Amino acid sequence: MSVSILAKSLIGSEIIKIGHEVNELKSKGAKIANLTIGDFDPSIFPIPSELKDEIVNAYNEHHTNYPPADGVLSLRKTVAGILKDRYELDFNTDEILVSGGSRPLIYATYLALVDPGDKVIYPAPSWNNNHYCHLSSAEGIAVETTAETNFMPTAELLRPHIKGATLLALCSPLNPTGTMFSKEQLEEICDLVIEENKSRAEGEKPLYIMYDQIYSLLTFGKEHINPVSLRPELRDYVIYIDGISKCLAATGVRVGWGFGPAEVVSKMKALLTHIGAWAPKAEQVAVAKYFADKDLVDQFMASFKEQIQESLNALYVGFQQLKSEGFAVDAIVPMGAIYLTLKIDYIGKTTEAGDLLKDSTDVNSYLINEALAAFVPFSCFGTDETKSWFRASVGGCSLADINEMIPRIKTALSKLK
């Protein structure tokens, strides 16, 4: 059997591979604290009951045919209101595109803007940009970030790569780190993009920003910021990615939206029309009604954020306690999303069985088997395997699971030589 060159060269999801290792142990009866997938256990984090009722009502009202290609108008009107109220952004309904979650929108952004060989810049670590570059035949430039800037890219890091680039892929709060841009950081990046676009010749393709803010409502004590609010002159050069998947624990409901300049959004719409990556019509109708009630959304968000932050804080405090006891670990204070950045600096150590932990994948596998604790190495997000940083996602674990896991990690790390 022969398949396409693209199919032959596809790289599977590294996170799903870790999930398979976890599931294999679970099938043998092991109870593992699974902090890998950026998803929610519905028994711990259910979607809002009012949203669920609206979805059921929408099906009972027979909203089961094709939705409009750009999304039902009532939802796009609701989104336009959300943008104005929560972000001080003014976008018309023809500048908003609804899809089945945010992934089709990200892919459509790449396909609408990037030609084969075009340069795409993204920070490492970041989620899936390497794969989207591969799928669009782009030249991906992974700009490595560091803990000193909370793994957020800076203008200084990006500047050497910006000349001639087509797309700058940014995300805040950032998956996988759970960290966020400061106002100064993002302002400097915006000014860099403005400066670059002014330097380009007439007819030359501009530099666009794809700004993924899917976690923008999940922030803890920090204000979410965005490029166009900071620099309105960037309005024609920013494509936003957003939706309900994370802020409403509704990853399986599959309602996302993108917005930006009408000309780009219309091309993204045309692409998705051929792919058919629509959000189900009933879910769109339901989200339009639910999200239009700001008080109801805010009420859910307050409780939901408190629960997420409690889990993140428990994990952070647990690792800080291990650090104070002399273990080679660390964590960055949670700022947003459902992730905590962990440092587990045990590459080069040897297990009791005499096995050398050669890289971050080995360290992770050791913790899965020895501590029944599963994380995701930053190597799955574009860094190399010599780095000792990991993502922990709290959406699939209860607070009790997290608290019970910390002593197991301590015991496992104590065994290494």
C-alpha cells in the first residue's frame, strides 16, 4: 500500500502516546494521577447545567440540519457582544467565524495565509504549531523561550527571525505553561510587528499574528491582554482564536470561533466549507443563548476558576515543599489556563534497577511507573529532550488525586541515584 508523501511524514501526537502508556497501566488496575491531556473529567468539572439544558432544548426544537458556513447568526451576534463587553474589541458578524472547536480555525488560519515555504514563527514550547507548519508546508521557526520570561516569547527573542515571516503564532494564557504575557511584553511584540510591516514593499505579503486566547477567561489575578486592544493599528493583521472548550469545561461540545479582518476570515470560511468542520447547529444555538447571559456565565466562571486554581495551587505548593526539602524540582506560579509548569531535574540519574534516565521522556516514564503520576515533557511542545521542564494539566484529576500524588513523587525521586 502506498500513501501520500504528507501521510508518510506525519508525526503522531506525542501526548497521545503518553496517554497510551497511562491507559495500559490503568487497564492493569493502576490508579494513576493523569495530568497529561488538556481536557476535563466531566465527573469533576461538568459543563454548566444551564448550557446542557439549552443544548437539549435546541435538539428538541429540531436544530439538526446544516448550520450556516460561518456559524448561526445568533451566535455570531453573541460573540460580537462578548468581544465588545469583555475585551473592548469591535468586530462585525461578518468578521467572525464559528467552527467545531478551535483546531479547524487554527488550521484554516495557516492555510489562508501561509504558502509552502513561508516562514512561520512560534515560541517553543507551544502547542501544535510544529504540526501545523508541517501540514501547511511552512518553514517553522521555533524560538526557544526560558523560565526567566515565564516561557513567554519576547520582542528581543523574536526580532532576529521576523524579517520576511508571514505568520507569528502567539498564545496567552499559554499552552503548555499556564503563563501569560505582561502588558509590556506584548506591547513590544506588537511594535515589532508594526515596524516590520511598515518596512515591507507595496504588494509584499504582510506579517500576521495568530493570537490564540482560548484560555482568556481562565486567569488568576492577572489581566488578559490582546494585540488589537493595545495597538488598534494591528486590527487588519491579527486573527484571533477563541471559543468555549476551556472556559466552560466543554471540550466535547465543539464550539469555537475565530475573528479578524473580513477578507481573511472569508477565505477561512471558504476553506472550512470544503472541510465541513462546523460546530453542530444545536450546540451553536445553545451557546448563543447561554453566553448572552453574562451574569450566568460569570457565576459559573467564578466557581469553576476557584476549583481550577485550588488544584493548581495544591500542585504548586506540593512541588515547592519538595524543593524546600532538597529535591531538584521547581514550579512557576500559576497565572492562567489549566496548566502548571514543573521542573523535575533528574535527567542523568539512575533507577534502582540500574536504568539511566537519559532524557525528559525517560524521567516522565519513570514517574508514570514508579509514582503513578503522568505529566507531559516540554519536548512534546517543541523543545529538546534535554530540558527538564514538564506540563501538568489539572483538568483530569481531582484535588484529592493531586494531594495523594505528591508523596508518591517524593518516594520515587528519593530512589534515584
